[in-house]
Amino acid sequence: MAYDPTKRADWEIAAEAEKGMPSSSEWQKRLGLKADEVLPYGPIAKLDTRRILDRLGDAPTGRYVEITAITPTPLGEGKTTTTLGLIGGLSRRGMRAGGAIRQPSGGPSMNIKGTAAGGGNALLIPMTEFTMGLTGDIDAITNAHNLALVALTARLHHEANYADEALAKRGLRRLDIDPRRVEMRWAMDFCAQALRQVVIGLGGKGNGLPMESGFQISVSSELMAILSIARDLRDLRARIGEITVAYDKRGNPITCDDLEVGGAMAAWMRNALHPTLCSTIEYQPVLVHAGPFANIAVGQSSILADRLGLKLWDYHVTESGFGADIGFEKFWNVKCRLSGLTPHVSVVTATIRALKMHGGGSRVVPGRSLPKEYREENLELLERGIANLLHHIAIVRKSGVKPVVCINRFQTDTGAEVNLVRRHVERAGARCAVGEHWRKGGEGALELADAVIEACAERSEFDFLYPLELPLRERVERIAREVYGADGVAWSPEAEEKAKAFEADPRFRDYATMMVKTHLSLSHDPDLKGVPKGWTLPIRDVLLFAGARFLCPVAGAITLMPGTASDPAFRRVDVDPETGEVRGLF
């Protein structure tokens, strides 16, 4: 049954649909799982990945479908909505279909972007639990991350106050940590600009060593990156131990295992390694694992969730963050390289609204009404903005993956506007489908499902953009030119010095390149819309994620701790004191 999303809020649709949501035992039967492979958590469950994959290792592997998008407006263009709609459309075509999406961060959920649960009749349930912590994976990451800082600051305190002999009596050796070279910041899963730069250890000798510090949003933690790519608990534990927390005064790395905290951090995260099983409102299975923010993090659902889904259903749909320049590029050159999995299709989600913005439309501001040109037909703006969509199609094509464009249709989009986009896409040699899944659910995604099925039946020639042997600066140059469309790269002296050091050290030659860049433009400048020309990508720093084995070049002015806007979503969220029902989520 489809609900009327023009008359009912998402949280109301979710509450109604949750009344018929399958129980853990029903999912066990539907998915052919054994009792010890399902770990109930109230109305939902985690799945024991190791047990299931050990049992199904020789089972056939399903079709692998990735969801990406054009350069979005600040409102987002509906990748999760398209993911859930496509799963519904494939199911209505008789396919066993499921997917994997990322767990939302409390930052955007309580700020301006909403829950990331999809919307309308392409919605994930249970929506409230999904939005507000689910089974605690992000809480586990936050606690484990902060425990590393607890270990570091405690060691700094003890080394400042005790001689070597006194430290030895306490079972400690002097690490000689340089308090000016601490690489990690404290973590909190909200947007809080006031915590970007702080000073800790004030108030006297007993309160620790005074030093500059700060906070990052939890989902930007290296631990989230590790959760996204870890093969199993052994791999998770090893990677956590290798995280560089700080450097000593001779320039040597101080790791979590040096601080003797890696084991405790892994213990905090042991249950987070299991994906959580949720549902569409049409009761198709969806795994939730790992987190968002592809501009400052991996921004992918986990490799474990994808491996699991590919064994449990015929079509597995996974999503990547933001546009193809960021999320798909990381999926293509990092996630697929680490997983060994080869995608069949990438769906490029596009909206008429975003294309008009790229054509020169007025600024789109969350919390404010859309300007007139976005609510009425405007073919001139739209035609100018289609270049952005064609650029994203070209990015996907470079990988050898088949692109399928989904026009995520809004009620204000006219037939002439939709037909204009379709003509340009088909002229570019790509498949195009109109998705009305927000309004109609799986029935509104049948055209998209058919296009995906057809594309999956064709052979693809998947290949990476660069070999691992390519030095870091040459990788960044290739990404900048061939993915973003830049004329080249300009390195700050500090960033270039770091890059040269990484290139000269054989330990870092097989590290993945994880770009950090705004999602609001193909360039580093969020104000440059469409397909910018005549620009150079500035790299101001290179971050080291030694546990994840990532080198992260930072382009432009971007921070690991977003800020809260003047009209955040939490102003509209409340709880019914009689029933406990959460209201106002979107």
C-alpha cells in the first residue's frame, strides 16, 4: 500500500508502516538464516556476518548496483530514496532484492539535512531508531575514539609528573610524546563549531597537561573508515592498533598499541562489526552499516554489508555519499580495490532542481522556500545545468561501469523538463529512467528497475583510475584532472613536504588515496556550480590514517567538525509524553 506523502510527514508514514514490519524470527525464515546468525535488538536485529559468510561462501553472488548522484544542492537529491525505491522496483519485478545504506549521523539529523532515511514511500523503517542511534554503532565508535585520547592525555600527564623509575613501577615506559603533534581530536556526533579549537588541561597540575585540542564529528573518525573496510574482527583489531594518535619528540609515531589501548577500543567496537537489518516500508531487507560524509570520510556502506547482501539476494544495491566526483570515485578506486568486488551498474541520481541550480539558478538555502525558478518550468536554466549531469556520467564511464541515470522526479517537475533531461542523457549514450518512488514506492521505480536489469545483463570492463604503484602526487593530479575537471593541482609547501615524505617511505606506497573536498561543487570551491573551467585544485594538507591505511589530501577550506545552522532540525523534534512516540523527524 502506498501512502500519500503530500499529506503525511515521513515520521507518520514510518510509524504506520512499522506496525507490519517483520520480526527478527520472520526475517530469519525469509532470508534462510539460522537462529545463531540473527542477533535481535528490540524490533530489529544485527546479522552475524562471519557465521553467514562462512556458511554461504560458495553460494552464487548477486548483481552489484551502486547509487551515486550529480553535484547536489545543500538539500540532497535523494540517493537513499532512490536506493530504497529501486529495491522496491526490483522486488516488484520478481527479483530477490535488498541493499546496504549508511547509518545517519546525529550531526545532519539534528541540523539541516534530516535523517537520511529516504522519504515518502521510499522510506527506511524503523525510522526513529535508525535516526537516533540504531544499535549503537556510532556510539561505539565515539567511545572507542575518545578512549584513545583518554589514554594519550593520561600518559602525557603521568610522564610530566613522574620520573622514569616511578613510571616503571606503574608498568609504564616513557613514550616522550610531543603534545604539539597530537593527530587525533576528540569526537562527538553533533555539529558544533564552538568545539573545533579548544584548550584542555587547565586548572592546575592535577588536571592534566595544558594543550591545544579540538573536536571532530564522530563519523569522520578513522575508526569509521576502519569499520567500512574491515574484513573481520581480527582485521579490525589489527588496524585499530596501528592508528597514529600522536608523534614523539623525535618524530616517531605513537600508535594505539603503543598506548596499550587498541584492545579496549576493539572491545568497544566488537558488536559494531555486525550490520543491522532494517526494512523498507514495503518490507524488503536493508542492511545498515558504516557512516556518511564522503566529503571528509569514506562515505560508503561497509564492505562486510556488501559481501553479505551479495550472498543473500539476487540484486544488492549499495549507496555512496554525495556526487560521483566524491562518493563514486572512492567506491571505484578505494572500496572496490579493497573488497575485490566488481559493480555491474552505477545509478546516477539527478533532480531537475539541482540541474537548474547548476544552470545559474538562485542559491538554495536549507530552511527557506525554494525560489520561483525551482517551482516553475524553466527550460533555459535546466539546459545550461545538464552539463553537470553529463560530467558525472563521464566519471562513471571512466571506470568501465554502466551508468543509468535516474531522474528523481518532484511534483513540480514538468513533462517538458523531464523530457529535456532524458533527451540529453540518451544522446550521451546512457540509459535514463524517471523515478517516482517518493510518491509511489516500488511501483514508481519500475522503469528504473528495468533499466538496471538490462544494464546488469551487459558486460562491463571495470578498471581503476590509477595503479597502486603511482606516487601520491600523481594520483591526486589524475583525480583532479580526470574526475573533477581541474587544470592541475597546487600544493601548499606543508602539504607537498608531507607528500614527498610519504612517497619516499615504502610503508605508504600501497595506502589508498582518500580525497577530502567539498561536495557542493566539482571543484574545491562550493560556490562554483555546473562544470567549472580554468581552475586549479589547491591541496593544503595530507592527513594520515595509518590504521585504515589511507592518505587523505585535503582540498580547500574544509573542516572535520561541521557547524550547526540557524534553523536546525532539532527545533521541530519532540516526544509524546504519553506514548513515547518521537515526532518531527524528517
